[in-house]
Amino acid sequence: MIAPPHQDPPASPSVLEPELAWSLLLTLRTRAKASEPLPDRFGLSLDNQGQIHLVPANDHSTLLEISGGGRWSARASVTPAASEQLDLYLPLALASHTQPLTVAHLGQSLDGYIATLTGASRYVNGPENLTHLHRMRALSDAVVVGSHTVACDNPQLTTRRVVGPNPVRVILDPRRRLDARWALFQDPAAPTLLVCDETRVDSAKWGHADILGVPCVGQRLDLQAVFVRLRARGLFGIFVEGGGLTVSAFLEEKLLDRLQITVAPFIMGSGRRSVTLPPIHDLADGLRPPHRRYPMGEDVLFDCHLRP
């Protein structure tokens, strides 16, 4: 149920800036995680203490109105940067048990590589894309990476660059190639799940991580089974952050709602490919999804919509 508007006279900023847009998105994410579904149409208001409240869409205090499908409209002027934030991040902020969302991201060179042959990838893309990754983590219930990404980058998968909570960290390691000394398994900053072939589960813990066993299909984890187990834990906003083999597997099995690819004005010449799918025989068999483009410093992010 939407709470009545705050009793104080509403603060009505004349311009909606990026900082306030981000606060609105974080408030929505917190509310969307609650067991009670959000209405099809509602508003967000801001009181004089800077607190954000959910109100009926037609309330006089409404600053931002949200309607079905993640559409939004504002009563204040919205800066271009704030408008881009709302367009790009609102669908993930609204992810819930009634509207789950899975988004994957890859950062690549102009010629389609995400790392050198030895795994060096810091940094193909600029700092703006790194901030974007941290925002995606902050709005996600879970961030998913494969074992190759852990072995190459030793990532923390936290939200150090932005305001917002750390997601549950999910490591896909079907054959248990990673040992417990990696930072993710020793760092208690966020809950961590190690997902492996169910035949390789020999304990409940791996460092600070919980071990989750699922069936394998050939050499690959059954990703549908992974989804079932994650959603059973209340994780409905899923961010697949890498690497290329992991994102390609989700894409091949049609498990992604959106695919984001950030392209840097940089030619690597060789290395590890970003997306790798089975061969096609005709260009008509390729994917040409509807998309929007967002500048990320010198890079360009393509936000591809894979489902209506």
C-alpha cells in the first residue's frame, strides 16, 4: 500500500539533477524488493527533509510519476544526465518477483575484444563505464560472473564508486577450479554464492561463500536451474557482468532481457572475444535487437532490448 504524502509541505525542486535521480532509483529498488507489488501507476515525492515517499500518481506532491513498463514523467525540468539515468536504470530498479529482469554487460574494443589472450582487461573502457557497472550492481539483487573473470581480474563486485548496497555475488564455477583464497571468498562485504556442478559439492562453505550445487548439461551449468535457485532466494534483478563466455551462454539460451555492450574507441587486434554464439549461415539469422545508445565518456553503451 502506498503511504499517504508526508505532512510537511513538499519540496519541489525546479530541476531534477542526477544526484536526486539516483536517490529516486535507489528508493524504488528498495520498495520493489518488498513482498507487496508496486501499483501500475504511482508517484514519488520529496519532503523538506529530503526524504522520498511513494504517493498516488495524482497527488499534488508528485515529483516523478512511474507507470507500467517503466515509463516515467517528471513535473520538474530534468537535466539530460538525469534523464539518461532514469531511462537506463529504471527497468532494473523495478525488478521484482512479478517482474524479474536479467541484464548482461560486456565492455569491448572496436574490434570486439574484451581482454588480451593472457586475460589483461584493465581497462578496455573508461572510468564512466566502471561507474556504470557499480550503479548496475547497486540496483541488482545479484551480480553474476564466471570463474575465468575471477581468475583474471580478482574482482570485488561491490559498489565502491557509488551510493548503494552491495549485491549478492554469484560465481559460476562448474568444475570447482577456484580455490578459497580468492578475494571474493575471503571478503565478507557481501553475501557470496559459489555455484558448481551438484556432484562436486563437498561442503556447505568455501571461505565466506555458500556453495550451491546445480545440474550440468555437458560441461555447462544448467542456467535455468541456476535461475530457479537464485529466485528461490528472492533474487529477481540479476546482473550478468561477465565474462564473454558466461554472457554468451546466457544469450544463447535466451535468458537475457537486456544486453549492454560498451564499445571503446580502441583497436586491440587480437584477444578474447566478447560475444561468441553458434555460427549462422545468413545475416538474417543474426540478432538485430531494438536498442538505445548512451555516451559513456569516450565510449558508447548500446542497451539492447532482447524481450518486449
